[in-house]
Amino acid sequence: MRGGSTYPLPRGARFISELSASARVGVGGSRGYDPVRVAEGLRQVVCSGRRRKYYRFRGGRWYGGIATADCVGCNLRCVFCWGWQVRDNPARAGFWCSPEEVVGRLVGIARRRGYSQVRISGNEPTICREHLLEVLERLEGAGLAFILETNGILIGHDASYARDLSKYDFVHVRVSLKGADPEEFHTLTGAVPEAFELQLKALEHLLDYGVPAHPAVMLSFSEGWRVERLKERLAEIDRSLVEEFEEEYVFLYPHVVEQLRRHGLWPKVAYRPDSIPEELI
């Protein structure tokens, strides 16, 4: 297994909560966990050389039709996450795939269904950097667009990640902002509020290196004034981020409802799976 964590790695079903606790910062650990450190620990579980753990390959209606590889392992613990059951059990969930296996499955689904786009989704694609970049290398020339769905934390932490992504002109990055400001980010993820800035920094790094990118913002819990303030901050980075601002809302799958109730949070705006507006698909 790859990785170089300097703190003990817990095992078992409570892996993520224990790892998050071991990565806590602040007085008495009360301010939350550091998602960069959580990613370091997770690499030892979901990345192995060129391989990464996945739990599903599928086609779907999103983006007008796209082939999806759902990966295992995320460095955030969003209360609204639809993939939390896999996220919280990375040691037990999924199966190992090489980059060529991932590309073969994605291209196969896309060709059979007539899709022009592929993506890695599910948990957090950027955790296994070597694997992701080789997937992109092997996709080059396939005539398919690749949508990278990410929380942006690791790209914001290290600008060279954006530089590496810039080598592939078929990549578009969708940075999913967890709330409209640091306070909301902390409430929704449990991570240190300061990590919200890494999400914005990711957008800045990507645009600096010429990588097409846009923000997708979870607004289900947001007050209007917070959203307007976020748009002002995005405009300071680049006006295009406001023009391409994507609204994201909670979808009330049964396992998501279970998670929300467990955390004592309920969205201001949310949609049942059978009534998702067309513009959100």
C-alpha cells in the first residue's frame, strides 16, 4: 500500500470517523478535522501503486448521458452525501482496478450507449493522483470528454495538481463547493472551516493553468445573503465562475434522509429522486 501517514491508521467499519478524529486540529480537537491529512491516511487504503478501489461502473442520464466509474474513499464527511455507506467503509468496500481496466469499462459503456462523456464520481477522484493521471493518459485520443467531479481540496492544496491536469484538453473540472462560506462548510462536512478556502483556491489554480472548470455549490442549506457573498468572492477570482455557477441541491434518497436525521440537519430546499428538475440533471 502507498502512503506516508505519520499517525496510526485505524481499521474496521468506523475507519473514517476514527481517521477524521486522528486528523483533528484546534484546541481540544473541537474545530474539526483536516481533510488534507485525512486524504493522506486514505491513500494507504484505497490506492495501491497504479490501482485504485472502485465499487461500481454505470451509465446514467446526468449531463445528458455519461459513463461513470464510482470510486471508493473521500476526505470529507458531508452530511448529505449519497455515497456515505461506501465512504465510511473504504477498507471493506469495492474492488481494485488498474487505469486500463477503468478506461476499458468507461469507454465500453460510452460506446454501447452512445455517450460522448465519461467521469469518475462516487467518492473523491483526486485522492489517488497517480492512478487518475494515468486514466487520463489512457483516455487521450478516445474522442470522449472527461468530467472530473471533485471537492477541490487537494487541487487547492497543491497547484501542481492543476498543472498536471492541464496536459489533457478533454478534461473539465466540476468543483463541488460544500456550502457558501467557511461556516456552512464546517457545519456540512465537520472539517475545519479554513478548508473551504482550498475549494476556492482549486478554482483559482485550475483557471491559472487554463483548465476549464466551474463551481457547483450545495445550496440546500444556504441563506441568500451567503450565496451573494460567495458570488462576489468568485467574481474576484474570475467573472466566468459566476456566469457558470451551478446550483446543487440535496436529493432525498432514503439513505441520505437517514444521514440527515442522524446529524439533526434538514435542507431548506431538496428534491425527491422522482421529482428532480430537468435543469439539475
